[in-house]
Amino acid sequence: MTPAHRWLLATLLAAAVVCVLALNRGWEPVGEGAIAQSAERVLQGEVPHRDFDELYTGALTYVHAAAFAIGGIRLSVLRVPLLLVALAWVAVFFSLARRIVPPAGAALLTLLAVSWSVPNDPSPMPSWYNLFLATFAIYALTRWIETLGRGWLVLAGACGGASLLMKLSGVVLLMGAGLFLLEASRSQEEDESSGARHGPAVRSAITLGLALLVVALWGSVAPRGYLNVVHFVLPVALLALGLAVREWTATAVSGGARLWALARAAAPFAGGAALVIAPFALYLAAVGGLDETIRGVFVTSFRRAAQAGMQPPRLFWLAAVVPLLLLLRPRSNHAAGWDLRSLVVAGGLAGVLVLGSVTFFPQQVVWQSLRSLGPALGVVTGVVLAVGPARLGWPEPRHRLVVLFGIVAVLHTLIQFPFAGPNYFYYVAPLVFLAAGGFVAGGGKTPMGLQLAVAGFYLAFAVLEVMPGSQAGLALRPQRRPDPVAVALPRVGLLVAPPLARLYDSLLLLVRERAADGRIWAGPEAPQIYFLGGFRNRTRELYAFLGPASLESVLAERHAREEASVIVINQRPVFSPPLSKEAFDSLAKEFPASTSIDRFMVRWR
């Protein structure tokens, strides 16, 4: 067994232990309730979007339904597929990291990625699968760089198609891979070129396409405020600018050859995506759900973006990334290992850890230094693209690899839009680390001691401050998770905060007592009530903001309310509007008896 294999096994073992210990801890009732109810409805023969308002594209719902069929109907069962795919992801991530740093460094970088990802929020959300599939696609594109085998392009495209079937945000992987192929196909032309330049028509068309991408992104993001523009539009615009500059300044072949080279790269990738998307689309067409799925994914889902949102960090927090950039900047007289400067920096970072354990402000600074890396990566990647490998002194394969990491990471940060809460950073952090590691190692002029000190610091910070923290309060206010307890409800199987366990144990006990016939209505935005109690949802609704698609669905929801023996009203929905006064008064007449438990009001006849 080689040293690299030993480091891989040790990394996998450490990651498995951390993930398994965290797997059944924590619970987001509404989100996981919607996911679980969707999977159960599929088990009962329903089709997402056609029969109920599926939140995402729908493929993951079938995966979860299969998990229920095998392991039983319980929330903890849905985390098993997440764990299995996460461990495969760890191995692939290590392989990518191994290409830019030695095995020990790859282990450190991989554990850093793990510590800022799944163990902090092991809910089986589709965004995790977006991250995993993006990493798998990067690996496939890396293998294409190394071998030029077009089968790897097909595999990368399949990962992109699968990511889109998990959640609409998977489109950012298709976009990122497309931008990389635009650059890589031009670079291959240069390798084969005799020095001629192609005419302005092709370059103008490519530049126009890049500009249209930025304009489209601006149109989607800008209405949500300037902070979103800075964090999500600006980095992509800088990528597009770098690609355009390189297109106009690089030596290449004729315009026809340029387009042919791009097609040779793009066609297998698009074919791989189609191989995954087409069977799912054909199935939906066969069961009469394709039109509703297209409408639900590309129209209705944007209502969620309109209702839910959290702003990225304020502009002054961009200053938090400056010390990190200064520490990792290239140096002409860099040291091969540890020198006095590296030891001083390591000591200073250890002091920050100590200070952060007693006061909150240092924790905020550390958090925001990472959350602000997206714009910084946009700047660095754009510059590297525009300058090219010759001026940087990087060998071409290494240059393409680093560019690949940077482009996909920058596009992947868009997953945080429009809900840029600190916990959404978990879905992008590993690719940010991989790209940052690629740029630092690619330049080869940052002292190794400084690299190890910085990576070790962020790993220690994750273990000491992030993983024990509260999901709601990370980077926003000081909080700690209380010691978790088991929920008595048989359909949970998770360890959660005591107040949450008491709330749902008492709430479902009351609902079951009052709804002996099993007929309830819960809303708006209370899918977990149906799932936890094993009640049938006789409406399309998971979240009220998705809205009724037709008069028939309005009448069906009204009928479900009228036929119910118990209703559960969520008085403080997060995404959906609360019940109107008229609707509440009408229900109060029909269901005169009531009691309130936290945010829920239970009413019965």
C-alpha cells in the first residue's frame, strides 16, 4: 500500500467517524417534514408536481421513497443515503486534492472540507447532492484534462444532469462546466495551432454570449439588493471578463476550427446530461406529470425565491478576507517548510482560537473571512484566466486544473442565492477550499508552513467553534446547541434540542387524541404535522406560498378543511403568508375549541 493510499484510508476513517457521530443530530422540522412527506406520497403512488407541490425537481424524492421502502418510514432513514454518498465524495475530494498537494496535505484539505460541511447539518437536503455531484463532475473533467478521453466528458455531463434533477440550482454546475469547456477547448487549439489568429466574428460571438450570461444573472439577482450583486454577480462577471480577454488575446486557429473544438468538448458533455435527464422526462411524460414538473421547477419554484431570502454579509465584512489573502500571497523568497514567520503566524492564529472561545467577535471575523472568499475567488480566477499560463509560469495541465477548480467553485457559490444564511455556506465551502488550495499550491510561492498554519487554523476553528454551534446563530450571534434528546415520535429517530422535542411530542399527542379518525388539515407551511402523525394530506399543499395551481386545487383544499375533524394552524410561518383574518375567523367558527402550543394553534369541533 502506497503512502497516498494510507492517507486516503485514514482520511476516510476520520470522516466516517465524524459523519456517523453527527448523522442523527439536529432537525429542521419544516424542511425535512416536506421532504419526508413528499417521499411518503410517492410510496403511496403519487407523482411529484402532478399530484402535490414538490419543492424541488423531484428525483431525490424517488431516492428517499426507496430509502423508506427499504429502511422504514422514519426521518433518520433519509440520512443513510446522504452518509453513503458523502463517504464516496470524501474519497473523490481527496483524489482531487492529491493533484495539487502531497498526500498529507490532501488529507488536511479533505478534513477541512468535511469539517465545514455535512457534520454541521446532516439534513438530507438536495443542496448536499448538488455539492457531491459538482465534485464528481470536477473529477471527471480533471480526468478529461489528463487523458482527453471523451467518456469523462459524458460522465461530467451526467453529473450535471443529475444535479439538475435534484434541484434547479444544479444548473450552476452545468454553467460552470460550460465556461470551463469554453476555456479548455481554446487552450487545446493553442496546443495544436500554427500561430494564426481566428477572425473577430467568433470572438465577438463568444464575448456576446458571456455578456448575455452576466446580464441574465444581473436580472435575476439585482432586484434582491446590491449585496447579492457584489457576492454573486460580480464574481461571475469577472470570470466572464477574464474569459473574454483571453479569447481576444490568445493565439488560436481559424474561426471554424474554434467552433469545432468547442463542439467536440461540449457535445459529449451535453450528451451525458441528456442521458440522465431524458429518461426522467420520459417517465414523467408517461405518467402525465411532465408539464406540471416543468411548471413547478421553472415557474412555481421562483415563488420561493420571492418569499424567502437572506442577504449575504455586508460589504465591510469583505475586509475580513484581506488578512487571509495577505497570509497566502505569493512570495519571491518563500521558505520550503516552517520558518520563523510561519511559527509566529501559527502562534497568532492559536491566540485567535483562544480569544474566540471567550468572546464572539473573533468568531464573526473568521466566519466572514470565508464567506467573503467568493468575490475574492472571482477576482483571482478572472486574473488567472486573462493572464494565461505563460505569464504565470505555470505548466498548462496545472493551469487548466486550477482554472477548473476556480470556475466551478465561483459558479457554485450561487447556490446561496437568495437565502445566503451562514448554514448555506456549508454547501459551497468544500469547493471554495479546493479552489483556494489550487491557487495557492499552483503558484508554488507561498511558504508551506503558512499554508499548513492557515489550513490547520480553519480546521481547528470548525471543530472547536462551528460543529458545536447552533445552526440558527452561526456567524450571527453567540449560541450553543443544548445537549440533544430523543424525540418520542416513532417517525423521527433523531436527537434534537429539548424544546423542539417537547414541542412536537406534546403537539402530536394532542392532535392524535382529537383526530381519532385521522382527518386533519395543517397549514400554512406545516408539512411535518402530516408526516409525524402519519396523517394523509388530501391537498396538493406543502407550503402555502407555492399557491394553488387551479380552481380545482382551491376547492380541494377547502374541502379538506371542511372534512377535517382537527386543524393545525401555523401562526408564524417562515416562508408562506399567514392565514388571512377572514380565513381564520371562518375556521374559528367551524372549529370553536382550541389550544395553542408554541407557534401552533390546534382547533377542533
